[in-house]
Amino acid sequence: MMEATPPHLNPRRSLAFDGFKLFLSAALLLLGGCHSPRPIQFGFYSVPKADLTAVRELGVDFVVGTKTKEYLDAAKQLNLQVIGTGSKFHNHSVLLGNYLSDEPDLLGISPAQIA
């Protein structure tokens, strides 16, 4: 007795072989596109203050860098946001977030110590 081919393995039921479904999918994608409520932001890690201008000219939106007043003020002049390391200047207008620790479990740092 011959077994029936499961539907997911049947090439006649596959999207690649169904011209109408393929056309409909392409039309919906072209008409609607892929909508995102916010534009995707791009950032660089560990950017020195001296390179902030060059990074901004590349179209970068944020950097991960030190939270010194000079660094944050320089980023503000360039309309760059900063994910900062360090414990000062938590209320600076360019701060996007705080960088707490890289792979703390490998360094033996508990979640309680980070919080």
C-alpha cells in the first residue's frame, strides 16, 4: 500500500508552486511594504570622542561610550544618542540607556550586584 505524501512535502501544495499565492504575497508586500512604527537605529560600540563626528557623518544614530560630561556634550552637539557606561550624569538629555556589564555571568557578577 502506498502512503500519501504529507501536505507540507507535496510540491503541488507548496507556495513556490502556487502562482496565485506567490503573486498575492508579492502584491501585498509591494503595496503595504514592511511598516515599522519607528525607524531602525544603528549604533557603534566603543567610539572615542575624537571619532564622534565621523561616526555621525556615516548616519549612525547612537554610540556606546563613556558617560563623561565632555563625551555626552560632544554627542549632543552632533545629535547622537549615547548608551553610557559609568555612574554619573544619569539625566543627560542624550542618554538612550545605560550599559551595565558585558557577560556578567562569565565574570562571576550576580544579577543583584548589577541591579
